[in-house]
Amino acid sequence: MEHSKCRVGPYNGLVALWHPFDPSKREYEFNEEKLAEHGVAVHEAAEVFWNGFEVRRDKSYKSRYQVLGRTDAGRTLKLIVHRAGRRLRVITGWPL
């Protein structure tokens, strides 16, 4: 079952398509310290992957992506993620 779809918004840069995306088939690693510095809890960052999101390539680092999505409470977050195969490492994130 497909849980999340990548949506393309009004963005003129490179858009990475991670779709279909099943969050249950991924391994996650979260930088709790960096998330906490921006007032984001690990569970909120994890919720973004289950609630649908938009992905953009990071302009500075080719192996990183910007993931924009919502938490269960409706809070919009921007996460910086490194993707290596099945593993997603959430480097940092902040509310928008």
C-alpha cells in the first residue's frame, strides 16, 4: 500500500521524485540535538514521512534533500535529509 506521495509545488528548481514511497520500508536516523535546537521533536519529524510531503534537492549538497510536510498536529516542517539507499538521516529541521 502506498502511504505517501511526493507532490510537486510551485518550485522552479530540481525536484527529486521519491514515489511511490512506503515509509515502513525505510530506516531512519534523527539528529535529536539539531532538531531540538529548532523546537522540533523527533516524533514530529517522523510524522512528516507518513503524512505526505514534497521533496526538493538541496542546493548546497547533492546528497541531501529538503523535505517539506506536516505533522499530525498540522505543523509544517522543513527537514534536511541525507538519503542513502533505504536509510534516511534527518540532519536538522525547523517549522515554517
